[in-house]
Amino acid sequence: MYLPLAFFNLGTPELIIILIVGVLLFGRRLPEVGRYLGKGIVEFKKGLRGIEEDIEPPQNAPYGPAASNPPEPPAPPKRISPTAPKFEESNPPVA
């Protein structure tokens, strides 16, 4: 038996009886009830789709901001001249 209906232990005869009772209760308003039910299902699906889009980004969207031109290559490092004074001995060492 179909699993969700097996939970409620509903078979074909029970479903037919429920359908007949529904037609008797909502006979004249059945199109109106169907319209409201359809609108509710559409709104529910829109809500689910919105939640899914919030959780997962679209597959065809880029992962970062769109770059209009490629990035420039990094500049080579600049040479830094030594700033410490150079010490030179003017007297030869005594041995």
C-alpha cells in the first residue's frame, strides 16, 4: 500500500467516501474552494523557492563581483638603499 496513506490506514473505499462527503459539503462552492486551494499551493511553492534561493546561490552566477577588466599584475619589489652608515677603518690594525 502507498506509504503515506498506510499511515492513516486509508484504502480506496475510504477515499471514495471522503470524496463523496466533500462533494456534498462543498458542492456549490467547489470551484471556489479549488481556486483557493490552488492559490495556496502556488504561494507555498513560491515561498519554498525563495528559501532555496536564500540557502543556495544560483548555479550560473559568478562567485565574486563581476570584473569588467582583468586585474593588473603586481609591481616588482622596489630596491631599498641601505640607511645604516658605512664604517671604514682609516688606521690599520696593530698586530
